Amino acid sequence: MPKSKVRRKPAYTPPPKARPAPAGPSHPAYVVVMLGVGLLGLAWLVVNYLASESIPFMQDLGPWNFLIGFGLIVVSLLMTMKWR
């Protein structure tokens, strides 16, 4: 008696991985805000060094001026990681 034909299953191919759509470039206003925050932090530190004695609210802040100035600079540096 003749042997029946063996059916071959096609080789398994996994479905293609869905890739997220590449993000487009950042809005131009993002760059302006990023640079503005960095320059504001730098200006805060410069004004603190040069004229903090003559500005009453900066004199009241005391050493917190350093935290404010460096904090603004760090925020602008963190913004550069999202910039495309």
C-alpha cells in the first residue's frame, strides 16, 4: 500500500516588532525656554555675587540664592535631554 504524503508546516516566523514612530524635532519655543532658563540661572548667580547687598529680597534669601541659580541651570541642562 502506498504511503500517504506528509504535510509540512511552514516555518514559524514571528510577527514583526512594532516600532514606535520616531519623534519629530522639538518646537522652536522649547529651545527658547531652555536657553532662557539657563541664562536666567546664570544671571541670578552673577547678580547675587555683584549686587546682593543692595537688593533687599536677595539679601533675605542669603545662601538660598545659590540653590535658585544652580537649580535653574540644572533644569535647563535636564531640558537638553528631551531636545530633539
